[in-house]
Amino acid sequence: MATETVFAARMAPVAPPLGSASSELPSLIGLDREQLGETLRGCGVPERQIKMRVSQIWNWLYVRGISDFDAMANVSRDLRDVLKRHFTIARPEIVEEQISNDGTRKWLLRFPPRGAGRPVEVESVYIPEEGRGTLCISSQVGCTLTCSFCHTGTQRLVRNLTAEEILSQLLLARDRLGDFPDRDVPQGAMIPSSDRKVTNIVMMGMGEPLYNFEEVKKALLIASDGDGLSLSKRRITLSTSGVVPEIYRTGEEIGVMLAISLHAVRDDLRDLLVPINKKYPLKELIEACRNYPGLSNARRITFEYVMLKDVNDSLEDAKGLIQLLKGVPAKINLIPFNPWPGTNYQCSDWAQIEKFADFINAAGYASPIRTPRGRDILAACGQLKSESERMRKTERLAFEAMMIANHGEDD
């Protein structure tokens, strides 16, 4: 079994980004056009100028990617001064940047307090490949779902992220990768061969996006706006563990690609692995998937299936998976389990994963085996966790010993 070389991660020295967020001022990032217009009216901008000023500021924020009001060259100095006194467009603080040996980057980001709150921290992950670069974005600080195989699920929910904080993860990643006009690509950065460095985003980071529906919706509609960040909705994927009512709303109100964290084909097992199944069992979940707008062989739902040794990886499970998804345009991503400190699960043997994949392929479903990325920096699927919940040194040493041992078995 071929695996990546582990423990070649390095810490990158990170200077505070220009316009790093440190104040408690409200942000203009994350406001839709109507809200931005209302904000400008409140600043005394004449009604006849509102549409023009909204367009100018939108362009500076989402096309040019600036994080300093003084860079808005075609906005009057008086208006810039008013905006600076009352608002911010700053980026979050980068607490830590880690770079995996495979080029995966993980950022631990700290957002300043808003209102009566306190600073919060989340992780975002960038995965470069030959023709694409995918950014994995968080929607919550922590998670309430307690999926038994997921490291993030062991961290209690602190709060939902705002549309500003969700979008800021994308803006900061594009800053760091030189993905805005007139920005330099950082030395030694592994980036895709495409024109854009961030070609895809996936709502697969910390949290359940559909438990933060309104803020996620607002952020993704701005990310896909053709006059701004301009990401195609076919390059935006929202992953949910199965919040059925909001799956219908996602299709109708956001229209992005859908991924389902499935992981089991029987209710009794899924109740254990993904406890939200007790509220929205498989029959209801699959019915919502069948009715997702615009489904076709070119616009399929992705079903994510983590491979757990002697838990859900038998050929009987594969048969059940085919039966469960019959008639649904689907792709099945098989995910080798990514270990984390304290887990009771093991990854399925590679030979068993390949048998499982071959069986599903023979039934007519694409079933790629996801290449583990960023394991050495705990950036892989199911491994994200914020700084406030970072593992103790003893846990990290135990994890490293486990990974070295596993790597030796695979060679």
C-alpha cells in the first residue's frame, strides 16, 4: 500500500496580514448588495450615488481583494475616512500556518470578538492538485453532531460563524496564494496549473453547514456572484450529515453541489456513526436527495463513505449501498479513515477498500478512493479542530508514534 511520507510538515513563519483584524468594528465583508447599500445610506451617501458606490466597493472587496480602505482609489477620501472609523474589511489573524509534505496547507485563523462575544478560532485547509486547488471551509466553531469517527465532533460547539467569517477564509487563502490581481505567489507554494489558485471550495471543514443555513447561504451566494469572486456553483460543494429540511432549501435557495456524509447503509449502524440519523433516518435522507433540483449524470450528488475496518467495509455493505442509492445520480467517494488521538477506529485494509470500490464500480457507480492529504498536519478529512481544543503534547507524541508505526506497516 502506497502512502504519503508522514511528518515532513513544517511551520511557515507568518507575518500578520495587511489589514489583519484586531478591532471589534463590524465588517463590510459578508454583506449582500442590499445590505451594503443600506450601510452606505447610513453613512450619508446620497441616494443617487448608492448603486455606483456599492459596485465600486464590491469590486474592491471581491475582485481586487483589498483589505485596506485606503486602497479604494476611486472612492472619495471623505467616504473612506467614514468607513475606516465605523467598519473593517480586515482579514482574520493567522495564528499558525502548516504546510504538509504533499503541499496541503492548513491555517488556524483567529477572528476578533464581535459584540459581547470573544475571539474564536477555526481551521481552513487548501489542497493543491495538478488542475485544481480546493479550499475546505469551516462553518462553525466546533460541532454538535458527535459523529463517532470524527475528530471535530469531539469539540463542543462554540458558535456559528458569520457570513463574513466564512467568506474571510476564502479571501485570506487567495491572499496567501497570490490569487488576486497584482499579488505575488508565495515562494515555494505548490499551486495548480490552472489560472486560478482556488478553483473549488467545499463546505467540509469544522461544523455542520446546514445548522448555520442563513449565514452559509449568504456567503456562498456572494462567493458565486459573477461580478465578484465568481466561483461557479458547480465548483462549490456543500457537505451535510443529513439535515433533511435544509437539503431541500439548499437546492432551492443556494443551488450548489451537494455531498452527503453517509458512512453506513443501515439505520442501526448509522445511528452510531452519525447520530443525526436518529432524527432524519436513511429513508428520509435519500428521498431528499432524489428530489434535489437539477440532478443528472453530469450533476450528481456525492456520497462520502469513510472506510472503517470491520465496521462498514464488507461486501454486504457494498451491496446495501448500491441498493440504497438505486436511481440517484451519484458518485461515491470512499475515504480511508484518517486517525486521530483517542479514536477507537482503524482504517480498512487497502485490499478491502479496493474490493469495495471494484464492486461499486461494477454496478455502474463511480467510486474513487480519496487520496489522504495533509494527514501529517491533522488537515485530513475528519481531523480539523481549533486551537482552543488542540491536543496536549502527550497526545501528539502518541499520535506521531501511531502514524510512524502505521507508515512502517504500509511500506
